[in-house]
Amino acid sequence: MTDERPENTPVDVQPELTAPETSELPLFEGRYRLGPVLGRGGTCSVYRAWDLQLQRYVAIKRLEPPLSEDEHLRARFHREGRAIGRLSHPHVVTLLDHGSTPTDEYLVFEYVEGRSLKDLITADGPLAPERAGQIAGQIAEGLAHVHLAGLVHRDVKPQNILLDSEDRACLTDFGIATGPEWTRVTRAGAIVGTSRYMSPEQIQNRPVDARSDIYSLGLVLYEMLAGRPAFDGSNIAEIGRKHLKERPEALGSLRNDLPPSLERVVMHCIEKLPESRFQSMEQLLGALVGLGLYEPRRGTDGLLDFLRRGREDSLSDNAGWTPPPDTMIAPPPGQRRASVMRGRRARSRKNIWVYALGAVVLLAALAVGLSLLFSGPTLAPSVVGMSLEEARDAAQRAGLRVDITETPVPDQPEGTVIEQSPAQGEEVANKTLRLVVTSAPAAIQITRIIDVDPEGDDAENPDLLPLIYDGDETTAWVSEPYGSSDFNGIKSGVGISFELEKEATMLRIVTSDTRWLGKLMVPNEANTALMETADLGGSLTQVIKLQDPIRTGRLWFTKLGRDDQGSFRVQLLEVEFYE
């Protein structure tokens, strides 16, 4: 997983800039007077500044040295600018300017005077259903606009939702947003997002669409109502397993003032399978409006358009959501009055035809149903991501058998379907659905491990090395700290050499940072030198399948990440080898 940013970014409380035009504040790009730091994330710093040209406060997001030297991060930063630059919506942060300097990249946004939704929940606890619905509805409107532009946000979370003094909600941070033309920017094998709010398809590194944002927004709505995240744990892997296999605690058991219909909306958002959720933000908005929990700040025509599109999507996509029976969405007053008058005049002659027409429709539907039952093709259901038991049940309901192939996968729960053939919606030949299901790989013991620093003092915290194979992802080996990502320019790298009890064909590395890079080095055939066999880094959990078995080798680190104290180093939580 990449871009796992801190859940509670510290924000320094600074005095007001009483004279923003004063020359005492540093001038940035000849236009902005830089004020206090509002917050720091995993890669960027955000400053409040005074725009001398527009005479207003703005927020400047900067990618600063040494991180600005990373071409991957620069590409992501440019991508965020392109993403927000094509958006214009009251519930999406407005981009005012962007540019580059020789030392950094920057984006200039509107300054939202207020606090994040995360800060609000931390300070006030669970929100009233009406307030939670209003905030969720605003963000759903903004995300509907984002999706209409062909983008998926991929990092919807309380920290990325800003609230002003009037409770206007604004979605921020498009640093990992994706569109069809941007798939090449994310490193191969990298999983992006924030673990507490990632959809199952993000965790499994599968393609995402608007329904992934619906899942994340559902988790945000859950947290607003519960006062805590739906899924939590001591490490990323534990949280990921909960997303894939567990349901959160029922909201009704946490508080007694929630209508059951609202809990059903939340749970429908966070279904494990994308096709089981709301299929669009318009559908979610229609549900919130129908429950009386959201009143859009747009005109009636806009609301009707949203609801109309939501109903059409629901019918065409078979989303599985039905409003509660006591929910009624009324037409505008003028239309309602005209409908009543017409109904009185036409009711008597209309009733006769209703029954006749109903009988014809029923017979036609029966004929079509029988035709499909006896002669139509059987189409494959979607079972990827299900447990094997769930997939068997789905196949049985479709009248299919299953053919199972197991494959060892160390970073997913055992018995999870990761491939199916034919794909969803395709015709199934011979009534057999072929499945690839995960199994637990056989672990191989590390018999010898040493730190390697050939261009230094030949020591990189050797006492911590046992922590990378102790089975505990809360402990870690860390390299010595350095002043820059390139080892201060004094060495080409440091490493860890290992020997195994027997040959391995698979390697799993768990780390807390995505910015370090390295190589897996293995002996050549003559056993006279080490050669590169795989790239390391760029992902919080990395699984490497080897073409040739290995029994010895070296993890060689060529670029350092950065810890919470600002030092440059590599941190490994676990290193595991498998047959």
C-alpha cells in the first residue's frame, strides 16, 4: 500500500497574520506571503499564505526538498493539479494556481477557514444523524461531480474533508486520484489509499471505479455516527483483513437514536462486493434525501435531476437498494396539483384498463421468464473477492458447478477467490465456473541474517535484525539515520544478507514507508558474485515471486525513506520467505 498518511496530522496553532502584506513574511514566487504551516502529511506541507494579487488568504501545498527530487512524487503532484484543475464544484476544493520552482512543486488552493471532519469527530464525538447526513450528502454531491469528470478520488476520509464555520463541506487532497489515462503513474504492485478507509478492491490491488469512493464515504458516514472508525487494528494487515472478511459493529448497538433505515444506507455503502453497493453517488443522494437527512443547497431542478439519474441507475444496474416503505419522494407542488385533478377525471374509466393491461403484462413476463429458464444461456456471477464458501453458494444459485485451483498467496486470507473464468456476465460452458483460490504458503525459516554496510562501519543496527522475522508487524528493524535519501552521497547503499533452511520461491516484505527503494540480490550460477533479480520498495506490502528458487541472497537498499522525526532510513516490519 502506498500513501499511508498519518491519521491525525499535527497542526501547529499559530497567531493570526494581522498584517499579511508585511515584508516580514517570506515572499514566495513574487506573489504569496508565506504564513504558518497548517499541517504536514506523508509527502507535503501545507501553508497558509496571503495572495498579494487576489488580496485573500490561500492554502499552498508544497512538495519540498528532498522529496521533490523523487520523480514519482513529482508525477503524482502534477497529477493532483491536473485532477483538481478540471473540477469546479462548491464541495470540491478550488485550485487557484500551480507551478514549479527549481527546488519544489506547489499548488495553491482556496483557504477554507475551519477544521477537518476528523478534528470535529475527535473533539465532539458522534454527530447527530441530521448533521452527519448533511455532511455526507455534500461530499456525495462533490464526488458525483468528480466521477462525472472521469476521476476516482481513492482517498475519501475524514482528514480530507474540510468544514467551514457554516458547515459547508469541501473535499480535498486528490494526490492519488486516478483516471483512465493515469494508470501508468502508480508503481506496479503498489496499493494506494489509507487503510482504515480503503475498499476491498483497493486492498486486493484490483481495478477501482466510483463504487470504491462510495465504500469509503460509507465508512466516513459510519465514523460520523459511531465516533470511531468502522475498522481499526494495530497494523495495516489486520485492518485489511477486516475490510475483506468482517462487518463492523452494528450502529444500532452503539446508539439508540438512529433510524434503522439510516443504518441500512450505511451498510449498503460498505458491502464487500462493488456490485452489491449503491452503483452511483446519485443513488446514495437519493437515499439520503428520501430519508429527510439531506437537503441539497442547489435548486429544485438540480435535486430532481440527481434523483432521476439515481433511480435510472438503480434500475439499470440492479443496485439492490430499496428505500424504506415509509419513504416518499414528492414532486414539486405544481406537478402534484395537476396530477390530482387529472386523476379524479380519469379514475373511473382507467380502472377497467388497468386490470386488462396488468394481465397482458403478467402473461408476457411469464412467457419471457419461461423462455429464459429453458433456453437462455447461463451467465457467470461475480465471485472474485468472496470466500470459497460464498462463491460455492453463488455458483449453486446460478445452477453451476465449480472447479477449484489453489495458489499460495501470503498477503490474502486463505480461501479467497482471486480469479474466475469465465468473467462476470460471460456465458458459462458446461455449467462449470473455474476458480483460483488462495491457500496458505509454507513458510521457510531464516537460519542466518547479518547487516551489510561495506562502505561504512559495516553495522546497521544488528541488534534489531531478529525483529524482521518475529511474526510481529508492530516491531521493526531500522537502518541507521542519514541526512538525505542518498546516504548523504557517501555510499551507494546498505543491506541485509540472509540464509534460509531450504530454497524459497516467494518473498514477502512489510514496511511502514513507501519511499525507500532497493534490489533483491542473489548469487550467480558460479556463486562468485551477486546479481539483481527483483526491485524492492514502493509499496507497504510487497510479494515477490521468484523465477528460480533461492537459499541465500541480500536485500540491498539504494534509496532511503523518511521516518516521523524527519530522518532518512529504511524500516522493515517483517521479511518472510515461502516455498
